[in-house]
Amino acid sequence: MRDDNKINIVLAGQGNSGKSTIFNYLTGLHQHIGNWAGKTIEKAEGTLFYRDHMVDVLDLPGIYSLTTVSEEELISRSYIIKQNPDCVINVVDSTNLERSLIFTLQLLELERPVIIALNMTDLAKRKGITVDVKKLQKILNVPVIPTIASRGSGLTRLVDKAIDLKTGKPERTIHKYGKEIEQGIEKLSDQLKGIDLPYPLRWIAIKLLEKDSDITARVSELKPRALESSLRIMEELEEIHGHDSPLVIADERSLLASRITRETVRIAKDRELSLNERLEVLTTHKVTGYLFMILILGGMFLAVFSFGNRLSEWLDSIFSGWHDLWEAAVGTSFWPALGWSAIESVLALIQIAFPYILPFYILLYLLEDWGYIARISFLMDKLMHKMGIHGKACISFIIGLGCNVPGCLSCRIMESKRERFITAVLVTLVPCSAVSVIVFGLVGKYVGLLWALGLYIFATVLIFIVGKISSKLMIGEPVELIMPMPDYKTPNIKTIFSQTWDSLKEFIYIAAPIVIVSGVVIQGINLAGWMPAIASVMSPVTVNWLGLPAVTGILLIFGILRKELILVMLAAYLGTTDFNEVLTSQQMITLAVVSMFYVPCVATISVLWKEYGWKKALVITLAETAFAIVLAGLVKRGLDVFMV
């Protein structure tokens, strides 16, 4: 295909603007998800064949500005400048035009061909909001296409306009700020002439005044005099306005966005509140908001565990006879036993992924597409800040309750490396569905449901304490929560299932190899007859400190693969499923505590390794193992006193 029949499009916009929905609609099955080179940030690319053109579509991360606060923002602006796409489609939320235009104005400063996708026009209409598209297009001097991404409305026009833009030469419009700011920008632009950077001179000048760390560092090497001039201009601006220079620029940009909005938007008066607006009041209220959150999350987990338990039992009934069939077919010698351990690991992975992870992801993305997840972050932000992170972290905690693997992966939503790492450490302490099997199957069943619930409360308190300590040890301040409230909308089923499949696929690809190899290694140790020796070596910890049977040393090793295997292997070694006959209440609680907090499963460790490096993964693993052993021993001694 000729180069003139190829078009590169990037989708840029703020979170919850409908950008992902547009990407999925345009690319369909012709898409793939990966990571940006050298980064843990997700990269989504796809291809569309239309009007004899091959259109490559790239979905940039959802961002709120083009600064260097986060990796996503740095990636987005670098790609737009260095890769020079044929067109940037800026997806704008028409129900919050002013907020969206702040990002649009920054995007236009990069001087690349831009098309505005004025999305969610149906929601705007319901809210009595009317946008004068022609006037907005005239002011911005870029094409503006009204769209309803959830229905596919207007999306073909977007591609048509992108094709037209490639053959034409779009005009460039400079949206000017205040007089003294423009004078400073003009002066800096003159001094920056000839600088070896791929960015527009005006954009570089603005970034210098915004104290952009990346641009400042580059200019200091290439044009030190320009940097000295920028410092003097910043001092003048700060003296005139009484604020820090970046805040002055931000205020001017917000003022410009506000002025454009006033000229192009009309809101109907005397309009009754819609159902969604009434729901907004209820779900963000300081009292009803928390009640609503407890009701929704409680119902969600009840549904997940009810469905998961039934599906798990059904899968177990299917797989239960496979071991006997394998032994009958290939025998019980060393190599067939190792082969079965690999098969058993795959079956175990299926039993984790489908019964609990699948419905959990579906419900999670349903709540996200509906718009409710942002409300949880808002309600939990104050508590999260006391732990040194912000409200978005609770999303990772919620995911971690299903499985720590996707919980750790979801930490990518945090803005800074510091917050990502702290959140990941805390997620590994969240009791996942595998741990819940131990808590409810051992403590809940034999000691009492209140004791089981007490362990969850205990875990919550410990996570808070560890978060508090981690935030003190790691230098830096928590980033403020910048997460606009998206309007409630009808969830898009296609988008939900697409996101669910992507997450499930990533979980399987990461977990499967580690789980299979670990299963074979552990079985090899068992077949070699080393298990009794290991139990003896570990007895000072398991018997003397924790007060548990010696066999639990072996159980904890198997628990690295899957935590619920601790319960399965306990029944196998003790020869009974009635744990009340062989364990005291204190031992059951102690075993549950050490199982909850000791070394994460191998799949979680592999994700930590992939995301943060092997050194940090090793430190987390060793620290949590030591922490769990010390904590469980102290709990055991406390129980000996109070449970006499």
C-alpha cells in the first residue's frame, strides 16, 4: 500500500471522555495491547481499513494535562511531537466542555493537526446543555465533530475528516494569554531560535514559564541564556500576579477555556434534576454516599463469591477424576508425576481465573463504565491521604480482593512512581479470594464467622498502619486527587467484555508460566523425599514459635503456589477434612494469620518483578514473610491468654 494511503491517528483526551469506546469501535478485532518501550504504561494500537486507506489508530493514556507530573503525560506529548501523527483526535466531554478545553488548548499549542470529537452529546442534551458547534469550530479553528461513541454516532465522520486533513494544510491559530505573559513568551521564543529540540518555540517558551522540569533541563544545556531570561520573566509575572508562575499560566488557560465556553454553551434554565443527577447527590453525600458504597460493594462481592463458589465446585467435579485417568494411562513413576503436576497447575489456574476473576472483572468494569468507581475514589480520598496515597488506590485494593495479580497491575493508574510502589506493597497485604478460602473455610467454619470477619478488620487496620509507615519511609508527598466525576451513563457491554478479556488475558500470560514451573519444582522436591527434612528444618518456626503442627512448614511452601492449597494439603497430610479434630481454635486462627500476610503467591511476585524489578520484589517477599511469622507468633501468644 502506498504511503499516501496510510494514515496515523492518535486519540488523546481526559479520562472518562469515551476515548476507549471510540478506539474499540474503530479498530474492533484489529487491535493489540502492550506496554510503551521501557515503561509499565499500557499501549493500545489498532488498524482500520476505510476508503482505500489503512488507518493506524493509537490510543494515548487518559491524561488531564501535557506537563511532566506523570509518565502518561510525558509519553503522550513526546509521541505527538516525535512521531508526528497525521491527525490528533481530541476526545472532549461535551457535558464538561470547560474542563476539557483546558487540555485542548495545551494540545493545540503543540501545533499538530487536531480534530475535536465532541463526545456524549446525548448526555449533554439530557442535561439541557447545548453546544454551538459552528461557533466552537470557528474560535478554535479546528474541525469539531459531534459524536456519541457508545452508539457509534459521528465516528465515521471523524475518520473522513482525518483523511481530508492529510491532503490539506490546516491553519494554525494561536490562542493568546494576557499581555505581560505574551510579551514574555515572545521574548523567549526569539532567544530560543535555533535550539535543537523538536518542539514549537512558543510551546517551549510556555513550558519554561510553567517550570516544566524536562524542558528546563534540556534548555539549560542547549540555551542557558534563554533559561536565565525565563527566570527573570517568571519573577516579573510572580510579582505582578502574586502567584507562582505555573499557576499564573494555568489561571490564564482556565480563563481562556471559560471564555470560550461562555460563548459556545447554553444551559436550559428551570430544568428538573434527572435521575442520574439525583443519583449523583446520593452517591457523593457524606452520609448516604458511604451507605450506598457499602451496599454496592457488598452486593458485588456477594455476587462474585456466590457465583465463584458454584463455578469452582462445578469445575472441581469435572477435574476430580483426571488424576486417576492420568495415572491409569501413564503410570505413577517420577516423570509422569512431574507431568501431572504441570497439568494440575494449569487446572488450578483455570479454577482461579474463571470462578472469581472473571465475574469480578465484569462487575468492576461495569461499575467503571457506569461511572461509579470515581465516586468510590472521591469518598475514600481523605482516608487514603492519611496513608500517603490518594483515593484512586482503593480501586487497586478492590481488585486485590479478587486477586493480588491484577490488583498490582492496576497500580499503574497512580500518577507517581512513589505512589505506585506504595500501593503495590499494600495490595499484596489485601486478602485475595484464595486467602478468603482459608479464612472462611477454616476460621469461619470451625471458630466462628465473627472471628473470620475480625481477621478482615485486622487486615484493614494493618494495611493502614503499613501504608502510614511506608509513606514516611519513602520521600515525597502524595499527589492530589485530580479525577473528575464522569456522568452516570448506560454501560457499553462490548467495551466491558473487551476490557475484561484484556485483563484476564494479561493475568493468564503472566501467571501461567510461573505457576506451572513452580508446581513442577515443588512436586520434584516432594518426589525426591526432601519434604520431611524441610518440615524438620522449619519446625523451630512452625512448632516452637507459631505453635502449629510440623507439617505446616510444607503447607506454607505449597501456599506460595496457591494459598488455598494450604487447606487442601492440610487435609491430605492429616487424613481428615474435619480440622476441628486435629487443630485447636488458636492454631486455626494462627495459621490463617500467617497465610494472610506471608510471602505473596508466585504469580504476584512475578508481577512485582516485572513492574518494579527483582530487587524490590525480593525485598517485599522477604519482609512480608518475616512480618507474617512475627505477627502470627504474637497473635498466638495473645490467643493463648484470651482463649483459655
